[in-house]
Amino acid sequence: MVVFKLNNNLTNLEWSTYFGGNGDEAGYSIQLDNQNQPVITGGTENSSLPTTNNVIHTTSPGGKDGFLTKYNTTLNSIQYCTYIGTSSYDQAYFVQLDDQDNIYLFGQTGGNYPVIGNSVYSNTLGTQFIHKLNPTMDTTIFCTVFGSGNLQVNISPSAFLVSNCGLIYISGWGGTVNQSGNTNNMPITSNAFQSNTDGSDFYLAVFDNNAQSLLYSTYFGGGQSSEHVDGGTSRFDKNGKIYQAVCAGCFNNSDFPISPGAYSSQNNSSCNLGVFKFAFENIVPSISVPQSYVCLPNSFQFSNQSQGGNTYSWNFGDGTTSNQFSPSHVYTDTGTYDVTLIVSDSISCINSDTAQIQVNVYALNNASIVGNDTICLGDSTLLIGYGGTDYLWSPSSYLSNTTSQQVYANPTSNIDYTLIATDSCGVDSATISIAVIIDNYQISPDTSLCIGDSIQVNVSGGIDYYWYSLGGLIYPDSSSPYLFPVNDQYYYVEITSLFNCVFKDSILVEVDFSNPQINLVNDTSLCIGDSIFFSLNNLTNATWSPNQFLSHANSTNTWAFPINNMTYYVSSTNQCGTAIDSVQIEMFGSSGISYGDTTICQGDTVQLSAEMGETYIWVPQNSLSHPDSSITSAFPSSSTVYNVTITNNLGCDVTLQVEVIVNPYPYVDAGASQWATFGNMTTLMGNTDASIFYWDNNEWLSCYDCLTPLAAPSQNTYYVLNATDSLGCYNSDTTYINMEGFIYVPNTFTPNNDGINDVFEIKGEYINEFNLWVFNRWGEQIYYTDKQNNFWDGTYMNEDCKIDVYVWKIEYLDARNNLGKLKGHVNLLR
């Protein structure tokens, strides 16, 4: 076995040595004492280890043994060395040191390992041992065994810890993978995390100082898989929490215990890595109250629901404290308080922990408002409400919002605001009156002056004044300064009121450099009825004369609408003098004549005309042939009023109207089309609202000037009903008589080739389909055709038929596709 030391960045070997005798050794665990000297434990098959004098075993007890040795790396020598074990199998897997450098070992034994110490905990025939020695290895302080008591090793040690408080923590695993022994019947405490085992699980335990008692023990593992370690790592931290890597879920099981929110809850292959962190002892502080508030003068009753610990330190957030388990407390003032509970354990080395809760203390009827009750117009004030958790301000006028504890108000006049404060203890209200200091001052209006002049202006209503501008100012601290600008200029003033409110205003002084410049239009002409607009925007005032036919006689902008020739004069005055100008307006008239008022029938055309103009425009144009001519044809579809604008050579125009009334067509209905049979009469069903009407057709009618004549057509025939109303408007309609179809069959024929009646021939009209059969007196078919224009020549099979009576049958479809059937006989004579 080799023991060595590297520097802290692993770049240099600082010390190393061999250890052992003439057999095999294995080093399992190493710790450093208070002088940073290494203490090493492991197993050996050697009977010649370099043990030192006075240790507990200077020679091998027999079998496979454990060993324990401490080096002095400064002197490069073994300081202490001893065998560990019995005459049977023994292995020391872990070593731990306390703050006195006492040595603790955790291992396995197959022999009768001694139990030494007062009231030490042990299990009879246990196969796992814990052994404590003094630093010089010559005295056993205690040693004990634990396990199921069946003389088989139960677990393979995987972690070992002696805490700063002297508590002893062990971890190991056992079962089928270990090939011998199992975790069945291990000592388990009543508060175990897992009380049952399938024989192949982890076993975790905590022993009291010097193993006086078993404080806690539990199984950890699934109910199907054989959890084990295949080279993973395991360790305890100094607070007693174990961190373990496990080969878990073998044979595709997902039975390893997992916590909520685990990285993976399923095993996706035969054996996967499982990891767990387990805390044997812990403090979980917790505080609860019946409700999160009280109303003065009631008290809070705090409920301590902590787990672990035995000492309690309360801080109520108001400068007072308590060490009671579940104290009550009376607050002396309203507010929100953070209550803190620190839970610690005076008999263990568990770190203390802290819980916090926030509580509210309210009072009855304590609504109030803090804020400035007097403000200047245009300013705002911050209003702060007290006495509630919810707030409602009213009225909402000029408030930044209405539901916050703090709001800004900027009213423009005196106002009262009411606050309704609500908390869990009730509702209360408060009111504040805000006085607004208004701008109650007077100042001279904007003015003007001629260049080189000065003017005195005035302001009143304040106690102090301050004027400022770009120049041209005398007595700026006066209420009546003198102003003499050289250009248009604003003069500003700050007015301080009796309540120290400052208001700002200004006066515009415009500077005139000469008499007004009137830019009036040249003399002009108008058509009678027209108007003209005069605009003198460069002037500040204007007076017109005469004031007839004007929209505004004293304005820089006015409409003029004279009815005869007129000369208008305009004058304007500024600080430098008065100017006058004039404009002459000559008036012209217009005239015209239009023709064409008439009444026409629908579809007819009429001529419209106008005179006495240079140009003509007719509207609407969509039913006119020449809308820009003096003469045009109109063909409206309905009654229409046409406007014609006639413009003379001076540009004056007049608009006249021509009305064309369009009469509709008379109503005419010749009736629905009908079917008729040959030789029978059919009544035509005509109708009209016209006074003059007649039928038009070449076929015979019973009358031509009546609405319902009788017709007897010999073929399909159209009949037209013509009508003319009293205004001469004409219309017509057509109906159609369809022949149903007929057949004529002769009763005798003489096939003697004399050219007269030689064949049996069927005559018919309007037949769509036709079939003829001829039979002799014995019912034998001697002729058939499906063509109406075919005929029977009196032969059968190219032989003349004898004189006799023959039966015929006809089936046909007429023009309406009605099926007809006829039977009869025909005489054949020669």
C-alpha cells in the first residue's frame, strides 16, 4: 500500500511512503488530525505489520484483520500502528477523528467483536462494528456491534461521520449484489423514513455520543430493485446530511424513492444512477396566527408550529421579544410589523433556523388626511390618507387617482375632499378643505404704438411686481412701467399675491412704422347677382363706405354684392395715421330663351333649343345628343327637367329649364300561349288599358278588334295584339298557338298501279314519333314501319295480297309528347 501527499494544486509530490508487511494490504480511509498528520485505516492479510508498542493489538488476532496507523510526516515515521479485529474476518472501512483527535472506526466483523463501554448500544451477534480509540491507540474508549444478529455481514459501509457534537452517522448497503447477507431485520427506529425492506436496500443510522443509544435508523430503497454501489461516492456533511450515489432501478424498475420535482421519475434502462440527499436531524420553523390583523387594543396569539429545536427567540418587530413557545403580544400602535422566530437546539449541533410572518395592527375610527390646505392656482398638493388599508377619495375632480393612499390634487377653485378609509376593523372617513388662491389681478390689454413713441401700462391686484422683456422697459419693479419697443414685443410680468402666490401674464406691444398700407384689388366688373370678396389681412382695422350691399362694413374681410355700378371707399388707421383707397365695380346683366317643353311617349325623341348666348351647357347630359349645343335631341327614359346655362360674351350667364314629360307604354297582354287541336276553335285571351287595339295575323279570327276572338289555326301560329292609347303611345304583345298533332287514316286503297289510290298511306301533322302495324285476318303481321311518310303497297313478302279487310294499329307521340293509340281496318280492292 502507498500513502502520499500532493501540494494544493496537485503539481508536486510532497511526501509518500509504502506501508505493509509480507502479505496484502488495502487502504480504505484516511483523515488528518489536529497537527495535519494522516490517520489511515484498512484491511490486511499480513501478520508482520510494523505495529508500535502499547497499542491495543501489537500482533494479528488472526484471520483477515483491520489495521489503524498514524504517520509523522515531519519525521517520516510511523507514530502509532495497531491491528483491529478478532480471530475471524474483520475489515475497518472508515476512520473519523473528533476535536480531541480520538479515533472512530466503522467496519465489518465475522467474529465475536467485543462490546466495551458503559451503557453502550449493541445488537447481539451484530456483524458491523463501531470502535473508538484514544489518540495513542492504546485504549478502547468504547466499541460495539449492530446488525440483524444472524452472523452474516448485513451492509457494505459507504459513509461514516462523527459530528462536532459527537453524534455518529453511518450509511451502507446490502443484499443480493453483496452475494452474502441482507438488510432484513436491521434495527429500525419508530420514526424511520422507511420501515420495510426487500433485503437489498440502503441502511442509514445515527448513534448518540459514545454510542449510548440508537437515535435514528431507516431503510432507503425500492421494493423490487437491489440498490447498491458500483463505485459511486457517498459522504456526510458536518451537519449530518448524507449525499449518496446509487445504482438503482435494475431490471427496468422505477421503484427508487423520489421527491416532488425530481429530475427524472422514470428509469429508462436496466440500471441507472440514482442520487439522494438525506437529513437525519433538522429544524423547520413555522409561525401561524388566526388572522393576519388585530384591532387595537386586542392582542395577537402566535402559534409555534416548528419542527425540531428546543429554544425559541421571538422578535415582534416593535422592539419587544419573548422566549415562550407560543406567546401572545399586545401592540401599542397601529402599523405593519415583521415578526421573527429563531428556533435552535441547545443539546445538538443542528444549525438554528428562522421563520417570519407579517402582521397588521389597525385601530377603530382613526381616518385622517395630511396635506397642504392652501395652494396657489395651477399648483398641486400631496394628500396622504391614514387609518386604513383601502382608500376611496371623493370627489374625483382634479385628483391623480381615487384609490391610492397618496394622491395629488390640483383644483382650480376651493374644494372639500372626503377620504373613506377601510381596513379589517371597519370604515371611517375624514375631510380636508383646500383653499385655492386665484389670479385676482388686472392688467392692461395688448396695444400698439408708432415707432419712437412710448406707453405706460398698468397691473394691479398684487403686492409685488416684476416686469421683464428683451428691452425698452423703465421701472420693471413698478405696477405702471413705461414701454418703448422698437419692434413688436411681449412684456412679461410676475405678480405676487398676498398669499405669496406668483402669477404670470404678458402684454403684446405692436410697433407701427408708417401709415397703414391698403392693398385693394383693381377696378373690376361683375355680372348681376355675383359677388366679390375683399380681404385686407395686413390691416388691423378697416371702414367701408358706402356701407350698402356689404357683409361687414367695419371689417378687413367683407363680401360685396352690388346690384348696379358702385364705387367703394375703405379707410384704415394705426398709431402713425390713416390711409384711404377705393375700388370701382361695373355691373353687367344676362339673358336667354329656351324651347322644348313637351310630352312624349317612352322611347321617343324630342328636340330642345336655346337662344341669345355664346355657349350652352345642358344637364343632365346622359340622355342628350349634344349637351353643349344650342339645339340638342333628348331621349329620356322618364320625365326629366333639363337645365340649360346660357353664357353671353361678357361671361354673364343665366340658367333656364325645359321639362320633358315621358308617358309610359300602354299596357298590353296577348295572353298565355296555348295548345290547340286541328279543326277546333281556340279563344285568345287579350287584355289592354289602351282605347284603340287590334289583332294582327294572316290566319282566320272571329274578330280583329275584340280582345277575346276565336281562332282556328291549321298550323302553329303567332297572334299579335296591338294597342294605342289616347296620347298616341303604342305597344304590342304576342301569343302563340301550338298544334297538338293529328293523324288521318284512309279506309280503302286500290293497289292496281293505275296511279290513283295505289298505296295505304297515313297523313298527319305535328307527330314526333310514329309506329304502324298491319295484320291479316289471322293476326299475322304483314307490314310495319316507324316512318310516317312510308306506305304499304298491298304486298307481303313481294307477293300481292288478296282482296280482303286488313287490321291496322298505330302508336304515336304528338308535339306535346302525349302517347296516342289508334286501331282500325282498311279495305284492299283491286
